[in-house]
Amino acid sequence: MLSRRVLSKEEESGSTDAEVTKEDQDQINTFSRLHNRSKVLEEELSTKHKDKEDLDELSTELELADEDELVPYRIGDSFMNLPLSEAQELLANATTDIENEVSTLEEELSTIKDEIGKLKAHLYARFGRGINLEA
């Protein structure tokens, strides 16, 4: 005969009797802040990658332009007609700047993800299934 054990609501939800200390709450808050920051950084990275793709495409198009032509180049909210070589130089500088920004954002995101991993491991070890850190 098979016996079925009835689980209590606490057992079903996976909650534990672990008391939440101030240190635990601080770590949960830190996890939350880091998680939110990582989402913002991922969004920024996505935008920067798109901007870099646009600059690469523009660079390819400028290679087809005539050397004697003036090229409309956007500076701020205005367009200025610049010689091709000057426009290509500005474009190269803009591409380098975006690559540096992407690199910085990727490093920051990597650091944050490492910290998130450490906090997750500690909090799951402390609370088990009683805490949900997956978003």
C-alpha cells in the first residue's frame, strides 16, 4: 500500500525557518540593485552595438564617395558639409569612442554579474527554495 504524505503549505512553497538578519536583508537589497543595474547596462550595450553597426555601415558607404565631394556629416543636431577625408576621420574617431564605451560597459557588466553570482550562491545556500532570485 502506498502512503501519501500531505505537504504543509510551508513545505510546498519551499520556505525555510531561516530568520532573515539585517546582513541577509542588506545582501538581498544589494542583489536587487545589482540586478537592476545589469539590466540597464545590457540595454545600453544593445544601443551602443546598434550605433557601432550604423557607423560601420556609414564607413562602408563613404568608401564609395568621390574624394572631391563634400559629404554631409552630422555634428550634434546639425549637418555640415565636410571634405570626405575629414568626414572619414571624424567617423573613425566616433567608432573608436563607441568601441571604448562598449568595452567599459562590458567590463562593468561582467563585474556586476560576478557579484550577482556570489550573492545568489550565498543567499540560496542560506534560504534554499525559500527565496527566488530568478527574474
